Amino acid sequence: MSFSKDFMWGVATAAYQIEGAYNEDGKGLGIWDTYSRLPNTIKNGENGDISCNHYHLYKNDIKLMKEMGIKNYRFSISWPRVFPDGIGKVNKQGLEFYSDLVDTLLENGITPLVTLYHWNLPNALQRKGGWLNPESSDWFADYTKVIVDHLSDRVTYWITINEPQVFVGLGYKDGVHAPFYKLPTSELTQMSHNILLAHGKAVRTIRQYAKKKAIIGFAPTGPCSIPHSRSTEDIEVARKCSFALDRDNFIFTNSWWGDPIVFGQYPEEAHKALGEDMPSINPGDMAIISEPIDFYGANIYQSQNAFATPKYPGQPVTSLGWAITPEVLYWSPKFLYERYKLPILITENGMAGCDLVHLDGRVHDDYRIDFLTRYISALKQAVEDGIEVMGYMHWSFLDNFEWAKGYAPRFGLVYVDYLTQRRIIKNSGYWYKKVMGTNGESL
Ligand code: NCW
């Protein structure tokens, strides 16, 4: 048994990273629009003001998707584009953009997967304390309701929140992503709890108001450990590490987020590690947080061991320094599926490269083809071993603004010349077309 006939092959992007048009048609500002302007925050002082100008070029971009045989597209909605002040007044033009985007996708035979939060919190809400404000989960539910009212007649797949580990960890603990804060542990735990509540309330809102069947999940970063060998002992050690948690790293773990969402409780280890710093939990909170979902999304790039232990000299890495560990696309889906017992959707996987246009006008990114052949083959093995995997969304469709690292790291299957906004399908884009078209048989 290999990839099932209805396996979802696709590509992913996020609003702030591709849209540009940061202050057009009534859009409000988000924390990335605002805080990326602070000196010494983003590489080369870059920002997403214009980026790929996808807001204006989306029709061409979707044409390109069709040409590439893409059947599923995961994109995110910019909260401040729809609610300039985060709550209250709705910006009709913002909503229309996403409605037109969905229509154009469907006209081209592409299924939309909507991510509600991919990091650009409305600035007006950050000023009210952002995710630390006890009302933040209600703000998110209200925003979700408006999106569901407008799009759920045509959208089936919903992803509430992208990589809570990363936006909390890098944005509020390490201070290297917007809003560049370094908060104490007690605030980070309470913020996490509020975000989990926001997720749960969004799930409830979608279920209650969706005009047709909704398939809902979230998209945490999901790296697991790779066992040192295939012995039962080593596999169990790796499994344990994959869900372990301590005081220093709890934010970046799988279990801090996954356990409350799926099991309705924080891991036992969290109570031990965090003690008094655990969030205050009101009656009913855990039931909201664990509102049943349909799939477990996971963004998977490198193994958990690769973060923790020194890499051996010369270990292959991508242009962001992320270790190339293809087997993580076998072990992560396996461990996540066996623990949470939900179908897995690979919501992101891919690599950053220093891609460039060669003299013949093409982008010869053969390293990306090699990378993807290895990673997707590992995923195929997981499927063959009985792990339920719904689909694979490649990160990313286009080269884009890579947050604090700016424009140099290029993740796209399509090259973007930021000076002219010209797009060039990379060799990997043609290669992926064949993989999707043969349902993975060409690997
Ligand atoms: S930065 C990041 N990414 C990239 C980004 O473009 C995308 O928006 C994200 O969903 C590609 O995929 C995600 N992830 C940050 C990973 C850093 C992990 C640091 C963990 C330290 C222990």
C-alpha cells in the first residue's frame, strides 16, 4: 500500500510572507508590519511591505499553480487585513480579497486549506496585551466567526494556528521574532494557555457556523527524535524524547501543545517542571481546548535530535543551517500518529536554499530535488507501515520573506525576482509536478 488515491498533495504559504500590500485597501497593521521596522531586528533591515506582491498578483500565481499541477493550497489569512483593529470593524475589501482568492482557486481545480493564524497579530491587540490578555481567545473566536461566515460555503479544510511553539518561543521568550519580547516563564505559560483556548474556541466556532462539513486541525511544528537504531529499546527512547518536556524547553515541545489539544490535559511532566508557574486553569478550559479535531497537522523539517545535540563536522545543512535528516519524515508522523491517534497532515516540509538563476535562465536546484526525494520517500515508508497520512503540503510555493532572516533563504518551488516580481518555476517545481501527478510513484 502506498499513498492513497485521495492523498492530498499541495503547497503552503503564509500571508505576511507573500502578500505585501501591507497598508492597502483598508488593511490594519500587524506586529510584523510594525516591529520589523525596529532597527537590528530583521536581516538587512528587510520587511514584508511588498514581498511577492501576491495581494496584487494572486491570479497569476494561481495560474502558475495550475500549470504546476497543484491541487491543494494551504494559505493563511491576515487577521489585520480583515480586522484593521483586531476586533470590531470589519474591512470588507480584506474579506473580498480572500473570497476572490478562494473562488479563483476553485475555478482552477485547487482545494483551499485556510490557516487562521500565521503570526501577524493585529497591532491594536498587541497594544492591549496580545495573547496575554484574558480576552484574546474571544477576539480570535470573533475573527474566526467572520471568516467562517464568509468562506465556509466554499472552504472545507481549516487550520487554526501555525506553530505555536515558534511564535511564542521566538517572539515572546527568545525575543528574535516580532514582537521581540523576552517574558518570564509564568507569563509564557499563561500565554500558551490563552492560545490553546483560542484554538479550542475557533474549533467550536467553525463546527457551529460552517455552512458545510468542516475538516479541522492545527499546525504545530512536529519534529520527533530519530532512534539510533531499529531496536525496540532505541525506538522507545526516541519516542520518549519526542514528547519529553522540561522547564527550559517546554514551549518548543510536541506535548505542551498536543496533549492539551488531544487529551485535554497538560503532560504530567509539565506540572512537575513548571510547578507554580503553570497557568491558571478555569473550570471548562480543558474541555474547550480539547474540542475534537479531525487531523493532527505537523510542520516537519529536521529531527529533534538535530536541534539538541552538536552536529557532526560537515553534516549536511540547508542555507538556514537546519540539518538534513530525511528519516524525520518517517518517525515524526509515526510517533505523532501513535500517540494522538489522529490522521497526520504534513502541513509543511521543504528546504531553504541559496537558489539563483543560471545563465540559461533556469533555476537548477537539484539539491532540493535530492532533499525532497529523500524526505518524501521516508513519508512513503511511513504510509506503507500503516501510518495514516492525509497529505503533504510543500513549504513553500514561492520564495518569500523568511521572517527575521529576510529574503536570502529561498524556500520556494518557484523563484521570485523581487526587483521585477518575475516568477520562474525551479527544476524542483517541475519535479514535484511529476510526483503529484503520479501520486508519488515517480519518486
Ligand atoms: S521560521 C520557521 N518556519 C519557516 C517559516 O517560513 C514558516 O512560516 C514556518 O511555518 C519554515 O517553516 C516554519 N520555523 C522556525 C523553526 C525554528 C525552530 C527553532 C526551534 C529551536 C529549538
